[in-house]
Amino acid sequence: MLKKLFRSLALIIVPFLGSLLIRFIYLTNKKEFYAPESLGDETFIMACWHGELLMIPFAYTKYRKNPHVKLLISEHFDGNIIAKTLGFFGFETIRGSSTRGGAKALIQSMKELKRGYDLGITPDGPKGPRHEVADGILVMAQKTKARIVLVEIKATKFWRLSSWDEFIIPKPFGTLRYYITDLLDINSMEMEEARAFIKKSLLEHEKVN
């Protein structure tokens, strides 16, 4: 009973405080964008590693001032927290993962892309392995012919959690560096070729501080 009450309170309090923290971190850091000026009007799939997810809203809103995006988020309790937090930025969610509700979420994601929504995904989420690209992004891109945008977010000052994804929380008063690719087409690639391409691209600036 207490556990249920705690979770209910956490779902109310944590997302609101989390959204304030994300905005505070962003506002108190210098920002450097290594990114194209525009991504045009076509729908796309934006992807980053699960460990760099915290500051992803500002990569998307650089190109879409009025968010029209759905994020693929797991149905676990942590996913509920993330979904509600991102809701404060105007982001909608699709619930499901490789371990729960995966097929349904995959089908819904492809439908939303065809309806004109952008899609956000963490290729190694929700439980890893860290920095390994699961099938979801590959299937979605190749079935819908959507192009992908890959995002790396590097902070010069940060806390690193001891979670499976080594989740990064940037500290205030440092620099946030956003490395955002142009629209990338993986539709002519074989699955393993596309998987290797995405992984390599998302690790390109791994050693940059």
C-alpha cells in the first residue's frame, strides 16, 4: 500500500520537478550546436542514446518550435516518469519497448510517422545493452521510408549515474554541445549495415569534452 502511494506521489511530483531541472540546466549552460540550420518539413525519426536522453527536448525544439512528435517510451515505472516529464515540453508518447508491448508500439509508431508525426527513440533503450542498436529504429525507418536524425549531447560538467546506461545529468554552468546530423537515409542498407552505421554515428563524439 505504501509503495503504491509512493509511486502515485512520485508520478505527480517528480515529472514537474524534473522539467524544471531540465530547463534550469539548459539555461545555466553555454550551448554549442553543431547541426544543420534546417531539417525541412518532412517527418523524421530523431534518435539519441538512452544515457543522453535528459536534454533531448532542446535538440528537437531547435527545428520544431511547435512540437509535433511522439516518443517511444517503455511501459515500466521509469518510463511513466519520463513520459510525464517530457509532457511538460509538449511531447506526446507511445508506450512500449522490446520487453513489453513492443509489437504494438512498433506498429503504432509507424502509423504515427505516416500521419505526419516525428518520432523520438533511444536505440539502446529501455534496458540496453548500452550503446547497442536494437531493431526498432531500423524497422521503423525502412518500413516507412522515413529518414533519421542522430543526436549526441555532450556536457563538459556532469554527474554520471551507476545505471546500466550510465545516465548523464549535466551540471549547471558548463557547456552543452549538441551534435546533430542532417537527415540520413538508411533505406538502401541491409539491417546489419544500418545498425553499424547508426552505432558508429552516435559514438562519433564520445571522447569529446
